[in-house]
Amino acid sequence: MTTAQHVINIIKLVYRRGRRLLVAVLLIILIENLWSTMQETSLADLQSHSQQLVELTAKQAANEARYWLIDNDEAKLQTLVTNLSQHPLIDYSAIYDNYGRPMVSADPIAERANNVFVLIEEIREDQLIHGYLHIAINQPMLLAEPLSVHQYLSYYGQFLLFFAVLAGVLVALTFNKWRYRRLRAKE
């Protein structure tokens, strides 16, 4: 084998390995992009689910308030808004009549009154609106648990991604050694 052929063979070898390395790097970048997209989608779904649960709670409370609003029982309406406001996620709750005038309310907790998610639910019977239920939800507390679960899963997902890359490298090295063993056996 001449020196020129040897140089050409080395260039071909470097080109093939460089091409494989480039494909591996592109696959890793693709996996990382897919991972990031899945994380963002997962977080948005968790936030949406949490807000749906809060909206369901507001609908149920409005449905309960309807009976007492029809009966004009302010004591039971006051008990309802007080019980709602005692929940750690709810900063403030109030009930307004059908003209928007306040009927009963729970005292807002001043230190939690920042960054709230406000829900206004109609208290109605068929087409007749009897009043409105106003609930202020502490948004950071609402999303705290879903965010911590999401961060936990993301943290361990990164380890799984690293282990997958490591496994791919080990498999590639194994097959590479087998190929060279077969070539040496033929010579």
C-alpha cells in the first residue's frame, strides 16, 4: 500500500467517523429539543388541570350558594364564604347579589393578597341569575405541588437521558469492536 492510498484511507475513515459523530450529535440535540418541548407541554397541562379543578370547586360552591341565596339565608352564605376562605388556596371569597352589590364576604388575608387567580361564578337557576360568587385563588400555592412534581420528574429524566446516551456509546463501541475482529479474522 502506498503512502497516497494510506492517506486516502485515513481521510475516508475520518470522514465516516466524523459523519457518524455528527449524526450522533444531531440526535442528541433532537432528543434534548423533544425533551424540552415535552416538559413545557407537561407543565402547561398541569397548570390547566389545576385551574380546571379550581373552576369546578367554584361551580360547586355557587351551586350550594344558590339554595341559600334563594332563601335569603345570609348566615349560611356567610358560613360558606368563611369556609371557602379558610382553605389555604383561597385568599378571599364573597357573594354578590344579581346587581353586583356585596352581600357577604370573608375578610381577605393581607399577606397573601398578591398574585391571585380570580374566579367569578354566576349563581343561577336556569336563565335566572341570583347572584355571583367571587373567589380569589392564591396562584403560587395552587401551582406549587404540580411544579414540584414536574421538577422532580425532570430531574430524574435528565439522568435517564444521560444513561441512554451512555448506553448508546457502549453499544456503538461493542459493535465497532466486533466489526474489527471480523476484519482481522478475514486477513
